[in-house]
Amino acid sequence: MKTVGYAARSETTPLRPYDFERRELLPNDVAMEVLYCGVCHSDLHQARDDWGWSHYPLVPGHEIIGRVTAVGNEVKHYAVGDHVAVGCLVDSCQSCDQCRKGLEQLCRKMPVQTYSDTERFSCDPSTPTQGGYSKHLVVREEFVLRVPEGLDLSKAAPLLCAGITTYSPLRTWNVGPGSRVAVVGLGGLGHMAVKLATAMGADVTVLSRTRDKEVDALALGADRLLVSSDTEAMAEAASSFDLIIDTVPVKHDLNPYIPLLDVDATLVIVGQIGPLTEPSTVPLLLGRRRIAGSPIGGMAETQEMLNFCAKVGVLPDVEMIRIQDINAAFERLEKADVRYRFVIDMASLPLPDAA
Ligand SMILES: [Zn+2]
Ligand SMILES: [Zn+2]
């Protein structure tokens, strides 16, 4: 199937239109027209090969909302016209212990990423995967999610990465009414962490270097903002959190945050993929505190998150852009100049030549 997207040709070139093919439908494939695609910080990292594993040409995008245009003859749960979603994964082995538990993100044979990866399981293993900055997408049924009735299609896209990345640790560490949760970093992930934790009934604190974001933090639902450069306030907050969600996507220092954890409490890293400033183990050992990491979520949990958001009315704050503005959006994203997620209206991308 002919389609068109926006691709980076190398780590130094801006994204430009790119004609390519999606695979012909396999029996359990769902084909969709992409309606909206969120702009994740990973898209920028991958387009520039910051992690060293990018494949070019590279069509980014793993926060995808679409409408089904065709289904294979074995597809059970979706029909033409359904509103669907695709996140960071498009395949996994489906047979290891983690896949069988619904934890496809932890597949022993590594799940297939939505873009900048190659197919390994359900189709020709040499096919590169390409993401949602494109007009069409073909994904096996097991990796397609249903957009629940009542969820605003134009705003829901960031739930597929920023949403599930923060929802999953909140569920893993049993956050509920009365839980004391702190959020570090108030970007795409951080603002979702605040909204979701608040919706679960937690007492939510935003940790920030300055007071600049206090009005925003409170508007998102946080109970307070704690200024991390205020040593007196930080000392007073020692041992006062059950869970700290650290969403900062670059190398940074955990040392100011570790003493804020209560006994057996956890600081979970969901942003930075790579080195951190070396943490001291002293407050870890003395307080029996934990540092953990967490990647996105499984398919069942991602569907649960979409349903939860529809039920309680949680949606990301988005700024809609046209695909033609993606390079300017990347520059602004790099400066954290967006509240809080860009979403591309894919209607701005003309259909490929029918010829
Ligand atoms: Zn992402
Ligand atoms: Zn597996």
C-alpha cells in the first residue's frame, strides 16, 4: 500500500515528505488512516540518533490515533470505521512468560518498536517499521487499541506514550486515595503524571527548581509545588513521599530527591534513557529506599488507561500543529517550549498520488 509520511534521512537533516509502502494486509492486520499523532521527546532523540540505534529513513511517531480503513479476514475485534490507537509497540513474540502475562513491553525477545525498528515476528523480518507521522499504518490486531467513546480524538494521542508511561508506575506501586506522590519535571510526561495521580486520589507534589511553574502545577491538579533549590523546604519534606515519578529526559542529579522518599518508597525513572549523575547510596541504604525504572506498559494496561481517562475525563493539554510545522515544533520541544504536548493534525498531510 502506497503512503506518505515525514522522515528524517539522517541525524542532521530536517524531516521532509517521504513516499513509502505499508505492507499488504495479513489475516490479522488492521489498516488505519492516521488522524492525529503526538510528538514525543523520543521522536526528537531518534530523529537525531541520540541513542545510537536509529534506522534511516526514519518516520517518527508512536502516539497514534486513527480510523480503521480495512481489516484482514481473521481480525476479530475491529471493523472499518472504528476509532483506534497505536502506541510505542507494534509486535512482540506473543509466547514468552512476559507476553503471556500481558507485559509485551518486557518481552524476552524484545518487542518491536513502532518506528526505527525492523519487523521480527509476524511479517517479513527485513521490513523497517515506520511511525505515525504518516498517512496510513498497518498493525497486527493484538497491538491495536480501542479509543473509548467520549475520549476527544484530537487530544487523546499523547496518552499512548506520555499517558501510559506515567499510568503504569502509578498502578505498579498501587497509588490510590491518600498516596503521597511527587513528580519531577513538568513536561509531556510530568503533566500527565500530575493529572493521572490526582485522578486516582493521590496527594500530588510537583518538584521544581524554581517557583515559576507553581500556577501551572496547581492548575493541572497538583496540591503544591516544592522548590528543590530551597534547602530548608526540602529538609522539611524528608521521608514524606510514597512514590516519586522522575520524568526528566536528560542526564540529571537524583541526590536531592532520594531523601524525600519514605521507608520502602520508590523513585521511578521514566524519562532519561542513559546516564545519570552518580547517586549516593547513603540515603538509599539508611532509609531502605528504592530507585527503579519503568518502560511504557503492556497492551491490556494501555487499554485500561484509555478507559480510565475516558471515565474520569483526563486528557493531555495539547497544542495542535500541521505536519509542515514539525521541524519548528522539534526546536521548541528541545527548549521545553510547549504546554504540554504537540499533536500533529494529520489532515494537513495530503494523500499520496493515487497513480
Ligand atoms: Zn514516546
Ligand atoms: Zn515475548
